[in-house]
Amino acid sequence: MDKNKEKALKEELSQHFLGSHQRLTVLSKMILAVLQMSSVNYSKLALVLNPLVKVSSNFKRIQRFMRYYSFCERRFIQWVWRQYAAKKDKLDLSMDRTNWKFGKFNINILTIGIAWNGTAIPLIWMLLDKRGQSNQQERICILLRLLSYLSKQEREKIGYLLMDREFAAQDWLSYLKSRGIHFLIRIRKDAKVRKLGKAKEVKAYSMFQCQRFQAKYKVRVLFGHRLFIGGQQLSKDEYLILVSDVKLHKATEKYALRWGIEVFFGACKTRGFNFEDTHLNKMERINTLMFILAIAFIWALKIGEFLLENGHQIPLKKLKNRTAKLFSIFRIGLDYIRHKLLNHLDFEQDILRLSCT
């Protein structure tokens, strides 16, 4: 791997993250290796980490780095926030999980990210030592950690917290309201709803036997809260029903932003870095790996955005009833970086796009 690229990347990272000279050197090598190989597998990364030494030596160096390196969560969040908060008056956040199994070991990552340009920018994550849904304590913990790293002015930039059906729970909504966090959340179609002052409850889907989204102007009581509700029937058995603590304005457009966090998870997995290739089963090392992937993802996305701003066009593919983009913005950036790395081309100017300026 080109030492000039490593040096330029290391100089950029040293402006934002802590670490000794040696640790930042290996961090730079790891990010470049992950981008070049589109994998997190140690055996693959060892092939390109340092071509001047044995592959076995690279493998051991990766192991040592992952065992001892600990990134600063505060610095990472502040680095991300500075880059994106200045571009919008409000930032909508998404919360979701991704999970899979390596043997008997569960990898379950609860994440909050900034909804951005069809994807999500990872801000903070928590590894859950179990399968299945997060609980109230875990959700409060990750949100509190995030808020503790933001100033009052930065917290006021938060628009909505966008969430799927997993997060529709009375205690969780109570907590969000107590913190002044506006939310937009999809609920299950059979959630019980009633009018104010009425005892009779109905299933939510019975209110929305229509194919166009309809927002109710008056609040309804559900999950023990007075909430605004809207919905539509998508198919015979599928409904989109949304609730919020504020009036539903362009609710479907806003909620569609939630899908971006799924796009990010896909980029970490088979559509990008093949996170599922990892054989790690120690939480702290998976946490560090997630940090490396987050930086690599943000860099690739920034490159993709720059290319589009300068005339690059995403090819389209024809589907049955519509056309769709063949590649994501992230994928355009990733392929661009990989092309330059694999062909030993200069891209020091592209490294500067990691900067906040």
C-alpha cells in the first residue's frame, strides 16, 4: 500500500482522533485495507496492510491493534456532528438494530444515525449481548450517551427521532417526551387506539381503509399517550400507520428517511464491507471494527457526493413499474476509492474530503 496515501490519511485523522503515532499509522492502514478489499476479514486485510512484510506479520499486527486500540466516542460524534450540522437547520435521527450470528455468538448492534441523502451517517452504537429487540434501559443508555456529547445548541438541532415498530412502547415514548425529543414512529396495525374521553378502543388499521395517507387532526390515545396518528392501507394485509407527539406534516416523506439506516447497514454488510465476514466474538473489538467501518463509510459517501456534484451520473435500471438507481452514492464513492487504491493512483486530494471543511 502506498506510503504517501497512508501518511496523508494519518495526518488527516490525527486532527480529529486520539492515538499514538504507531496506533494512528495502523488505523490509517486498516481503513485503506478495508476500502481496498471490501472486507473486514483479517486474512484478507493482511494481504494488503503492508506489502513489504510477511502476510503472517500483518495478521499479527492487525490482531494487536484490534486488541489494544480504543477509540474516543466523544471525538467521533463531535467530528461527525460538525460536518453535517452546519448544512441543515434540523437533523433528523434514525434508530434501529442490525444483527446476525457467528456460530453461537450473537452480533446485535443498536445504532443512532443522522438521516442523510438516502442513507444514515452513524453517530453512536451499542453492542447488545443477546438476540432480539433492545429494551428500555439500552435505548435510554445510548440516547443519553449521545446527548451528553452534544451542547445545548447542538441538541436543539435534532428534528425527529425516526423509528420502526420495534420501538413503539409506552415507557420509551414517555422518556422521549420527558427529554423533549420529537419522534415519528411506525406502529403495528393492531395497536389499540381510542378517542379522548372515550373508553372504546379500536385496532389502528380499522381507521385507515384507504390507499392514500390520511392524518387525523385530533389526537388519539395510544400507548398511554396523547399522540397524532395517520395511516394508509398498502396492500390487503399491510398498513403504514405512523404516530408522533406533534402534528403529522408530510409524515410519509419524513418517515421514508428512516430507511436510510437500513441502507447504512447494507453498506456495512454485503453491499460494501462484508461485516459478516468477521470472526470476532469480543464486544470491544467489534466496537472498534465498527468505528473503522464508520470512518470508511463516511469517506466513501463524501467521495460519492463530490462525484455527483461534479457531473457523475448514476446509471438507472428498469424495473417492472419504475426505474431505479443501479448504485448508491456510497457505492460510487467506494468503487472510486478502490479503483485508485488497486491501480496505485494518486488521491491525496480525496483524503481531504474527510475534513470538516
